[in-house]
Amino acid sequence: MFRTKLTHVHGERIDVSQDGTRLLSYVYAPEAPFEAPKPYLHPLATLSGAVVTDYRPNDHRWHKGLQITASHLSGQNLWGGNSYVHGEGYRALPGRVGSMTHDGFDDVRAEDGQAVIAERLTWRNHDGDPWAGERRRIEAAVTDPASGSWHLTVSTAITNLRDEELRFGSPTTAGREMAGYTGLFWRGPRAFRGGNILTAGAEGPDAMGTQSPWLGFTGELDGVDGHATLVFAHAPENDHTGEGDGHPAHWFVRNDPFAAVAPSWAFYDELVLPPGDTLTRRYRVVVADGRLGRADIVKYLADHPW
């Protein structure tokens, strides 16, 4: 029987390993204020131990593995770093940079092939005022180690605590073309630059700004021979349009000058959350050794239903 182990370094991080290989670290200790402190997953690794995330790269120090972010939030920046201002470009505006603070865990456990991390957080503006409360759940599942793949399910429920609406935006909603990043965001390792991008209906850079229920990204590894693939998938209930049709969000994806993926909450248009309302999203992230093509991705997602 394969063995899943969870190690909690209290106040810092939670590590999950499978048969001695660390698959993820969930880091919740706060870091540099200019980087918009928030929890993140890094390293994220395949079952063979190949790391498929980057941490504080020199081009964007606030890129940390896999995170839930908000690049534009009612005039604040919970993404980190410089803020995009229409007509002025990116500017250092530290007074806009907020944070997501860890409040506590409701569930932390592991058993064979499964691990669960359930957390409460508060989204704060630069002055520390509570703007949103979040309940986050991360589930790691290793159902068939022989397949070379495992997956995360990331769920979030964000409730507006203000007396006025929260407006989720992106550099694109602020005027920069094809920079609609916000929400769940993955930064890949340097070796993944130039990697292969696939969706259900597009390939390569043509996938930017399109809609698809899933997106796959394959890169070649440094240090060891071979490739790894990540697949990002929307849960069926994710409702981007607000009309109850579950229409998937637009993908932000790059393989040059770096590897990055985000199923954007606000690619072309702002997402408005009224006072007291809750934004819910659920995603699956498949982490696989080797190259996965469209047929492989479709089969994995069908074999592991929501």
C-alpha cells in the first residue's frame, strides 16, 4: 500500500509526501510586504520528484508557485510588486499592496492517497482593513501511482466583508492588452519556457484569452531527462458569466518569456462582488510525469470525475 504523509511545521508550512517524495508544500507564513504576503504552494512536484513551480524569480519576485491572487481589487493590489496604471504602465505604488492573512485551519489530515488542508483567511487592503473572508480547501489525491499522475483540487469561497462592492480586475481591464491575469495563478520553472500549450480547441500562444474547460502545459525538465505536464481544469459549477451557465473563464497563459497559467476571473471585464455575497470557484490541477496529449488529458479527467 502506498503511503501519504503530512508534516505540519506550525506557523510556517504543511508538507505532503507520497512514498517519501514531497509532492507539495503549502506555505502560509507571511513574507515581504511588497510581495503582497499570501499563502502559496511551492514546491509542487511530480510523483518522480520533478519540481514544476518557481519561487521568487528575478523578473517577478512576487511569483510564488501556485497561488490565489488578485492583481486589481477595488484599487488595491493583492498580487504583489508594481501596479499597472492605464497610460502610465507599471508603477511602484506600495500604498496599494495588500495581503491575505492566515486565520486558522479547520482540517489538516492525510491518509493513504489523500491529503486535505482547509483554511480560513482574511483579505486585507494596505492599511490592514478586512475586505474579504475566504474559506479555502486544498485536496491532494494520488489514486493510481502507476499512472505517473496525481491531482490537486483547489476550492475557494470569498465573501465580501465591506459595505460596498468589491471589483476584481486585471491589467487588461485597466487597459493593457492580453494581460488578464488574476485569480488562481501558476508560475512554472525556467525550464518550462517555450513549453507546449494545449486546450480543447487551441494550441500554443493562440490559447491566450480563449475559453476551454481545461488547459495543459508540458515542459522539459532541467536536471533530469524527460518532461512533465500540468493540466488546469474548471469544475462544472464555475460560473464566469453570472448567468448560471457555468461558462468557463478566459485563460491567461504564456510560455515566453516565462511559463504561467491563470483561469482568469477578470480577463476582459471586471467581476463585481456585492456586499455580503460570496464568490466560489473550484479547480483541478493535474501533475503528471511525461507528455500528455489531448486524448491523455481527456481520459484522465474522465477517469477522475468531480
